[in-house]
Amino acid sequence: RDSGQMYIYKPPSGCKGIGIRIISDPTTQISAKANAVVSHYLDEPFLVDGLKFDMRIYVVVTCFQPLRVYVHEQGLVRFCTAKYEGNAKKTRKNRYR
């Protein structure tokens, strides 16, 4: 593990950034029994006109053997309202950037 690597912690029932934290060591900062998603924080994410975004595609898996997946025709794209600054430590307190 890279000592400068940052992680993003997202609780299962949060919305509007509530409960989201940027952490440096999930092995010591989060309980092993925590019900949450922890992933690597990207220092250089894909941007559109300098803005971070996320895309949601809705799928339903009705069977695993054989695999049967239905993908909805429409999805959702959300854009951040502030330009991405690229320094996790600097913007750590602002969970919306």
C-alpha cells in the first residue's frame, strides 16, 4: 500500500455526501465489521470540462446460472458543480469536490 494513498469511505444509507469521509488507512480507521464501501480515492479522475461526474446504469440480475442480466435503456449522470482541484488533502473537508 502506498503511504500517500487516500481512500473514500461511503456509508450504505447516506445521501448528499452525508457520512462520506476521505481516510488514509482503512485498516486502522474503520472497523472490519463496518457496513460501508471503501475504495481508492483517484487523484486524477476522468473529468468533463474540469468537473467530476458519476454515471449510474441500472441493471437487474435475475439468474446467475445461466447468467441473465437486464439493462435499463436510461441511466443517470451527475456532475459536480465546482471545478476539481486535484488535491485530496486540501479539499478533504469539502466532500462535494
